[in-house]
Amino acid sequence: MNSVIQIIFMLAFPAVVAELVKRNKIAGLVGPVVICYAVGFLLGNNNFFEINKEISKTTYEVAILVAISLLLLSTDFMGWIKYAGKAVFSYSLAVIGVFLSAVISTYIFNGQITDIWKLAGMLSGVYIGGTANMAAIGLSLGVKQEIFILLNASDVVMSGIYLLLLMTVAQKLLLQFLPSFRRIETTDRESTFHYAQNRNHTKMQLLKYFGIAVLISAAIIGVSFGISELGKIVLRWTGTPEQAINEFTGPLILFGITTLGIACSFSLAIRTLPKTYELGEYFLLIFCLGIGSLSNFSELINSSPEVFGFVACVMTLSILIHFLLAWIFKIDADTVLITSTAGIFGPAFIGPVASVLKNRDIVVSGLTTALVGLATANFLGMAISYFIKAFII
């Protein structure tokens, strides 16, 4: 494939998919992430034309950094704390569940999976924040793209099973053990949050806002790389081995992007830029297409089933521990389910799950919880990785 055509396709196709899932029920059911992965996978494993692997690699590495920074800009931390007290506590219990499940699962599968501590951190990231966090943590830890594809494929299977439970019997089952939801406020909380507002903008206005958001994102990434280079200089000055310095670079860049993205979100002018989150999702789809095109079919086929077992163990235990802690602290069933959805699935599934629960009051707290999870998952996932490496393995 011609390099120019490949670049154009990788930039244009995710936009087409994002529009397709809005108009086609089947595509919407499959989801844009799965479609981009699948098409990327077909591009990388076809026998008719060869793609430029370096372009794919550069594209997905840049896209995930831009996606993370953009997704963080619309996070309303103060609003989340102010209006979602129970959700904050329930989500904290969910994070504890992820940590304990990662530790227990590592004990069970230790010795069966190479670099299991890295996989544990990636899975912690995806179950605290979402796919973007799994990708960012994996990238910073130097995990092969084939492993990411395998982890994500396993996660899709397990998440599909859990989503089916959420949409059918989960609420009825939890109500046997947990109290029912009680509405405390009568005010329209949805109007408090920018991402819940419906505003009409012209295409030119949106292009202007997109340009501003991308410039802010570029500045965040640039400063983060600058901090990383400064850190490398300091480490070399202290006599740190070059290999250790290289291992330190990725996490420091991720730390910088996450920290600066969160800091920028405290600015009302930045946080209320229209469609910033959607723009971040677009770059996430570019990442999915790029990394899918680098996957190797033969390696995936020959991969060990232990990886799927590890994913299943981490996810299942994290959910069960969350439910157990919720029972101990008597948190209502709806809050538990919406915060579980926020951590495992992200903002896109808050509305559908709230609709099944027949509870509009939890929509805003669910959305903000998902966004805060996205912001904190990089820190927590990396911390869990290094904790497991230091004390478990």
C-alpha cells in the first residue's frame, strides 16, 4: 500500500466508522473499537498488498498519546466529588477490587505468563479506566502489540458476558443482598456538567474548537517529553545504567501527560471546549486501527490460553470483590452497578445501563466516575504493575 494512501486511510476510516455506528444498528452493536481492530487486523494480515509497518507504529504511538490528553481535558473532578458521594465511595471499592484481583491472579498464574506484572498493570488500567489506559500503560512498559491485541480480545469476550448480565439479571440479583437506590436530590444535576449539555455548533466553530484542543494536547505531550528528557539527563548525571533510564522514560512521559491533562481540566474554558471527548475517542480509534494492522495472526493463534484465563480471573475477581465490599458497606445496587460499568466499560455504556436500571439520577455520577477513572487509571495501573513486580513476583 502506498504510504500516503495508508496515512489518509488511517486518518479517515475511524471518522467514517464513528459516523457509521450512529446510523447503523448492527455497526452500533459491534462497536467502533471492534470494527477498527478488525479492519486493522485484516490490513496487517492480507496477502494482496503490504502495509508500511513503521507508519502504523508511529501512527498508533502518536494517536494514543493525543487520545489520552484529549479525553482528560473534559474531566470534572470537583463536580464528581460534589455530586456523587456514594459513587465516589463505590468506585473506590471497585479500585480496591481491581488491585486485589490483580495480586491474587498474579499469584495463580505466576510462572505461566511472561512479564505477567506488565499484563496485570494493563488489565488494572482497563478495569479502572478503559481501553485507552490499557494501551497507554502497555506502550509505556514496552509490551508487544500482539500481547495487547490478545489481552483486548480476551477482555472483549469477558466484557461481553458481563454486559449481558448487566442488561438482564444483575440488578435483580444484587437487590437480594444490597439496598435499593434512594433519590436524595431533586435538582437537575445534568445541567451542571458540560458533557451532558446539548449545544449546536457550526462546522467552522467545531473545527476551531478542535484546533484549540489539539494544540493544547500537543503542548501537553511536548512538555511531557521535555520533562522526560530532563529526567534522563538527571539520571545519567547520577550514574544510572542506560537500560534503567530507557525503562524510566515511558512511564515518565505517561505520568506527565496524565498530570498535565488533569491540571488543564480544572480550567473551565478548557474543560468546556465542545466535543473534546469525542475528538479523543476519534484518536483512540486511529490507535485501534494502527495497532490492529501490526498484529501477527500466526502469533495470536499460537498464543497460550493462560492469557485468556488470566484476563478472566482478574475481571471476575475484581467484580466479585467490589460486590462483596459493597455488601459490607451497604451501598445500593444501582450505584454499585453504574460505578462497575464506569470502570469496566467507560462513559459510552453509562446511558444504556442506567436505562436498564430505570434510574436517570445515576447518569451524571456514572459519567463523571468514568471520566475520573480514565484520568486516574494510568497512575493506578502503573503503580499496581510495579507493586506486583517488587512484592509478588
